[in-house]
Amino acid sequence: MFYKTQREIAEVINQIIDGYWNDEIPEKAMIEKIKLLYGNNESKIIKDDDFTTILKQQCGKRRLEVVEKLIK
């Protein structure tokens, strides 16, 4: 799960979290996927101790709140 752009990462985050919210992905799988995604793409997700602007715009506040709780 290595991605080239922040937009690709935002798309994947949206798919994973939306899948969880729609009961298509179990919670454990969602947590593992987000942690793996973060571990492999940390520099494209966090800049200066905050989410990148593109992620904020593409994912929205609620999804990023979930991501933040999982990666801390």
C-alpha cells in the first residue's frame, strides 16, 4: 500500500472509512488498513504535525478524526 500522490491516499482513506461506516468492512480490518497506510505513507499524510491540506480537503473533518485516533 504505497501511493504516489496525496489524492490517491485521500481516496483510499475515504473508501476504507466509508466501507466501515456502511458495515462493509469490520472494525479490525479498517484499523489494520489505516495503520498500514499510515506506516507506508507517513510523509504524504502528515506535514508539520498536521494532516496535509489535500487530505483535509478530500477527506473531511470526520474521517480525519477517525484516522487521527487510530494513528496516535
